[in-house]
Amino acid sequence: MLMTIEHISIQHPFESFVDSLADRNLTCYASDLLEQQGCNNLQELSDAVKRATEVCNSMHVPLQENFKVVFRSRNGEVVQDWRLSRMAYLLTALNADSRNTFVAQLQVEMVKHMLNNA
């Protein structure tokens, strides 16, 4: 059987370097919110990440430096997760369901912090 490869994508060394610089700031996993009970399930988490990326897009914050899709094993299944910068993690948590105690508490603490520093 003969197979041809139409297009092979080879990443330029400079692009690899830029990617690795961005990756070093991605120190959190979005799924940590599931463990902290900030989200009840993967769909809620996915929705919160989507809203956080929309915030970054509106403020022209580079997504590549703050969000990266990864796949991890969870309960014997491979599931989508995200590696996040600390800022992206907080934005994701703040954009989760505000009826959740963890999320509501985080929102109140952030407002108190902003008011104390104003």
C-alpha cells in the first residue's frame, strides 16, 4: 500500500522557542477547579474556560500565553483539559457558576481585595 504525505508541518526553531517560553507560564490545570469543587463537571469547566478566553480576546490578551489545550487521563479515560497561566486560572474560576460556593467566595474576595487596594 502506497501512502503519500501531502504536507508535513515542521516547526521553525524560533517558533518552538516562543512556544516553550509561553508554556513555562502555564502552571495550572483547569481541571484543578473540579478538584476544588469550583466546577461540578467537565461541561461547566469547558464553559468557564470559554468565557475566560472571551475576556482575554476582548482585552487583546494573547491566548497562546495563557491557555493551552492538553489531553490527560481521568478515571481511566482520556479527557480534554487546559494548561493555564495563573491569570487564566483565576479568570476561569471567576467565570464559573456563581451559585457555586467556591466561585462566589472567590468573587467576593477579589472585590474586597480591589476595594482595599483602591
